[in-house]
Amino acid sequence: MAIGSQVHGCLKIIYMKNYTVYFEIYGKKLKTTVMANNREHAEEIIRNKIIFHKIALMDDDKDDLFSKEDDMPPNDGLDYLKNILGIKD
């Protein structure tokens, strides 16, 4: 695949490239591959895949989003996160 961009009239064509993104969450090192315009775009794609369900103060446990066992993401959320990011074991 060609690298960079070309200008055709007023239209600029940007070539997407495959980037392998290495990141860490809760001490677990992970990697995934994304198609992006550049390094910053690849990082943004990974950041945008994280879904925040709720942010609460530590002493606010009476309204726990994952209070039922059924609602807990599997394996402390790691499998859930891998699924969101498209990471295969």
C-alpha cells in the first residue's frame, strides 16, 4: 500500500495504514492492529473503543452499576476489554 497522500484537484486522498498498537491496562499488556491515517489517529481509535459505564466516588457503593454477579464483565473485565478492542488470544 502506498504511503502518504495525493492531491487530485480539490480532493486530498489519504492512505490508511495498518498500525499495531501496544498498550497497558491494569498492568496487563495488550496489542491490537488498527487501520489509521497516522500514529495519533491509531491511538485515538483505541481510546474511543473504551466504554465508560459509570464513574462514581469510592464511598458511593449503594448505586453500584455491577452490583449483580450477572452484570460483571467476565474475568475482571479483561475478556470484555479484549472483545471491545478486537483482540484475539
